Amino acid sequence: MQNNTFSGLFVGHNLITLKEVDSTNTFLKDAVSKSAPLMEGTVIMADRQFAGRGQAANSWQSEAGKNLTFSILLNPVFLKIEQQFELNKAISIALNDVLTKYLGDCVYIKWPNDIYVNNKKIGGILIENIIQGKKFKHAIIGIGLNVNQVNFADNLKNISSLKQELHQDYHLMGLLGEICSAIEAKYLQLKAGLFKKINEDYLNRIYLIGEIASFKFDGSIQNGKIIGITETGQLILEINEEIKYFNNKEIEFINQ
């Protein structure tokens, strides 16, 4: 285990790098549960995760030493429990901002928490909130980003990386520093109550918003159009002039 630091106000000020861990989110959750408190903004980064997790128990597969797999500890006590999705928005925008600098306007946020370049997944976010009573205590922000990996398992479809898109290697620690700075900036916007700005930025980057696309739900595939996201994070879909609302895992995007 190695301790490093970035130059931001607090995100990445305490950076712990691990050679191997089951999951950086699990490691950080265990550390938070110990008696010694961790500094807000602590980042746990692993060269290799052997049990990395995605949303709703999905796995995150990553080749050792070629990608970014890390978790950040935040304490969003200023948010109400029903505002949990605001944090998801802020983190998604931050990651989108950094990748747009490299890849241009083909970077999107695929609801609820994947990052796409064109029609391929390049990153994912897993936020685990720790609630005490009726208040936020901690949020553990897990991020996986494909950076220098070019070979992926055959069962992984529509996947990409920075190197696949731009044909060059990237310095992982430098990229991590950029992401930490972007997350800190958006988190401070959130803390300042700039929810309207964050919501506008989030909706402007939603994958397939306003376009007719195919979705699978209730056992059938239908065409519909994403027209928005509710305050609590539900997908709003217009299908045959009818408005439907979906939680995560109730609907599947069908790639064209």
C-alpha cells in the first residue's frame, strides 16, 4: 500500500494506492467502518480489482495496470436523502467533462451511471450511500474507466477505451488527478445548491435523449424516446404518446 497526494482542496489529498484488492468500494467501506475516521476526499486506487462491482451486482472487468479503478469518500451531509441522485448527476458530469477534453462531443452519460463514447461504454460509476437515521453520513464513489486496455473479453460488447479511440497510451495518475479536480469542482457546486445548473448539464449530456430508440421492458422490445429524468433518478420515456417512468434494471437499452 502506498500513500500519495494531489493538489486539490480535498479530493485526492489523501490518495492510497493498492496493488490488488477485491473492490475499492468494499475496501473503502470497510475502512470507514473502522474507528479511525478517514478524511473526506480520500481516494483508494487499485492496480487490479479481482471482484470489481458495477451497478446492481454487475461485475466490472479490468486488466491490471491499464485502467483506472478507484473509489472516493465524500460526506454529502448537506443533501437530503431524497436528493441522492443529485450526487450521481454531479459525478457523471465531472467524468464526462474530463473525457470530453480528450474525445470531443461524442461522450455521453448513459442513464443511470455509465459513460459512453459514441455507442460504446468507456466507464461506469457505482455510488454507495451510507445513511444514518434520516441523514446522509458518507457516499462512496466507485469509478471504473477503460484507459489503456485494448483487448476485452468476448462477452463484453460495445466496449471501448481511451487508447482504442485515440491510439495512444495515457498516464493513469495524471488522468486520475484531472478526474479528482473535476469531481471536486462539481461537488462544490452541489454543496453551493446549484441544482438547476447541474440538472441542465446532466440532461444535455444524456445518451439518446430526444431520439427514437429501442428499449426492452415488460418482456418486449418497443421504440420510445427519452424525454427526461425525474428528481429521484427515474428514466422518463415517451412511448406512443404515453409517458412511462422506469427505475434502474426495469428497462434495457437495445443497441442498434
